[in-house]
Amino acid sequence: MRRVRFHAYGGPEVLRVEEAEPPVAGPGELLVRTEAIGVTLPCVRRTRGDGNGGGDPLPAVPGGEIAGTVVAVGPEVTGFAVGDRVTSLTFKGSYAELALAPAFLADRIPDDASAVEAVALVRSGQVALAALSTAAPRDGESVLITGAASATGHLAVQLAKLQGVPRVVAAVSSAAKAEFLYGLGADEVVTYDQDSWGEPADIVLDGVGGELLPRALAAVAEGGRLIFFNSGGGTVPAYELLAGSKTITGLTMRRFTTVHRERYKQHRAQLWELAGAGRLRAAVHAELPLEEAAKAHEIIEARANLGKVVLRP
């Protein structure tokens, strides 16, 4: 099989297409022939060795989400069979024609949905819903979302409006993304370089981090809360928390899927229901062949994407 692997940390140029033996499904695992592979900012950052917790141990196959067809079922797996079309978080090793997926994270793809739609919707939608449910918006509260045009951000904008949030502010790197976000229901669009992001929001969902984190915290209203779900790290002035009675909550999907399995299942069903009814749209910015994984990373690093970037084996 073909896979993409990197032997040293660096930019898109370190990604190499290789031939390799197929992996073997172990206990609790599915072996999936991939039809669509999601490209995420955390994967891009880990390729550079600068994600939260550092990079993947070298050499490494990047990736964190797939959609495709089950070709083998590991021991102790129930509810799945060879031939099932599934999508799943994988957390690693998905840039390949064959990839392993934890069965408890896998979900069947509806007959009327494509693999590309599945990989664009499920993980990013899960992150968006997990962030919103952690924030738990109350009546009348406003929400600001950084990285709002990203794969996760553009779904969070839509989901916040569907939950009845009266004011959703989309924060992005470029004003060129404004039309896209207004079309998804954003009430305001601000760019990172503006002196002010407008009236502070009760809730900020931060999917960018790094140098932007202090700005994100400053955009939280007094007594408000920030949900920190990015891989970019960053530091905040503690006095800002004290003086504004603000709180920060960290969120990782690896822990969320372990601790909140029932909520994860509920969110999955909710995403498919909303998408099937045409109320939630997973935008796909680009579909690229596996051999162009480096180009996919370039798009993410340039913050050029409007929605999801997908690899096709």
C-alpha cells in the first residue's frame, strides 16, 4: 500500500510517499481502505514538531480522521463487518491507503452521504459540538470563534446559530473570508489584525492559540469563558483571568471521546441528522490526491482554506 510518512520534523517538504506493508487490525480495531482522509491543523503542527506535547515520534505517518470501507475486523470488535462504509477519528497514521481505526470511534456512513462529506463533517463537527457543549451557552449569550473559516470553525459558526446564539462573531486571518462566513450565518466578521474585535463576547471558542491566545482572552466579556481546543499552545496573563473573573477550559478530543462516550455518540447522531436535513453544511475547500499531501499542508499553513481540505488515495 501507499502511505505518506516523514522522517524529520519540518514543513510540507518533509512528507514522502512510500510503499509499505498493510497494518493488521488488533483488538478493538478496524482496518479501513481509505476513500477520504482529513487534513487538520494539529496534524500539520505535529509534522513540524510543534504541536501540543511536541511532534509525533519519528518516523511518523500523519493524520487523524478517515472515511472508507472496512476490509478487516480485529478481535473483540462487535457491530461492524467487512464491507461496511465507516468514518472515524484515528488520531494518527491515516495518510495511507489502509489505516487502522478504533472501533468505538467509528460510525457507519449513511447511504446518501459520500466519504468526503463524512470526513469533512464528523471529526470537525465533533470538535465544534464538544466546544459548544463545554461552553454551554445560556439564553442571550454571545459567541466569538477564532479560526472561523477552518474545517471546525465554519461548522461551529453554523452550530452556534442553530443552537439559538443571537450574536456569533467570526474571527479570521483575512477579510476575504467574510462573505463565506456571512453566508453561513455569522453576525459579525473580524480580522486578527484589527485593533478591536468589537463588543466582548460571553464565550470565545479558540481554535488557533499561539500568539493569538491573549487576544482571544481579551475578547472574553467579564465573567465569561474561553474554550481552548487548539494545538498551538500559548500563554495568557493570569491577571486578565482574575480582574475579569474569566475562566479557560481546555478541550482535547482524545480525552472527550474517552470520558464522554455517550455524548460523543449523541453528537454524531445530531451531526448526521442536521446534515441530512440540509441545516448543516460541511464545506470542502479542496480534494487532493494522496501524493499531494504537501500541497494540502501548504494550504492549511497559509490559512487559505474555507472549510475542509481532504486527501483522496
